[in-house]
Amino acid sequence: MRIRALVALVSVAAVLSGCGQDAPPGSNALPPPNLPAPTTPAPSSPAPSVGDSVELDTSPTIERIKQRRQLLVGVRVDAPQFVTRDPAGEYQGFDVEIARDLAKRIGLAPTQVQYRRLPSTLLLDAVASGNVDVLLGGTADSPQLAAVGPYVVTDSKRYVLIKSDDKKLAEQLQQMLDAAVADGSWQRAYDATLRPAGINARPH
């Protein structure tokens, strides 16, 4: 009886010791659930405050001219002392020289100028509608238009006419006209055109 009891006790101890061991790898234990990887929220850009305005470094008109690679210039048909067109279709005159100088200062070649001869009845509409970038020899007789200059003074003052909503264009054109006087470009244009015609003129 003692031997049987001893055997029974040994068997019970063996069973109990096996129950306390950890399950080996690869056992039927369920793996932990797949958790989504932690995400870092993207930094949000600050919302613009109400009333903030963005001021362009350059004129939107000049940007369009550069993209188009052409300056559209309106010239008057009633001012032959300032601009003429020969039988071959070439434009000549003081206004043409000024237009070419402006084109160079914008970053174009002097040949990248397209002229549009305009009667007096179409001058203002051509500028206001954007059919020309600038009009040489105009006056701002409408709130839609602004006059820059004058770029030449004879018996009257002649201005560069543009749309009034592009203030940067006005500033940059004025700087270009001032630079043309300072570096002698205006004088060379005058000496090649108006002076031989006997027309006395000054820059402003």
C-alpha cells in the first residue's frame, strides 16, 4: 500500500509541474492582434489671416509679355512724325525706337515687338481690352487707363498708356524710361529720328 501511494504521489507531482511551464514557440497560443502602425500627423500650414494681401514682385502684364515672347505696342496713325510704315511693312520713327528699347529692358529682342496702328477712335479701347500691352502717344482720359511718363515732350506731352489696374507695370515702365534717359538710349533715338526732321524735343 505504501508503494502504491508513493507512485501515485509521484505521478501527481509530475502532472502539476508540467502545467506550470511556459508554452514553447509554435504552440497553439493565439498571436497578439495586428495593431496599425502609429502615424505622425502631417504639419498643417497656417491659414492666411483675413485681410492679408500678396504683392507681386513684378507686373502680371510683363509676365504675360515674357511668356508670349512678344510686346504688343499700339501706335497712332495720326502721328507720322513719330511713327511711319514703309512699303515693305517696316515700322520706323521715334516711337518705334522707344518700343524697341522697352522690349530690350523687359528681356526681349528688339524684333519681338508687334505694332498695331490705331485710329484715334480705337486708342482707349485697344488698351482697356488688352489688345495692346502699351500705347505710345496717349493720354489717360478714362479711369480704366493710366499714363506713364511723359516719354517725350515737344509742343505737347506724349505718354505711355496702360491699364490702370496694373500699378507694378506703371512703376516698372517709369523705371525703364528713366533708365533710357540716364544711359543715353533716349538721346540716340531722338538723334536718329526727330532731330533730322527738325523737331525739338526733350525727355520730360
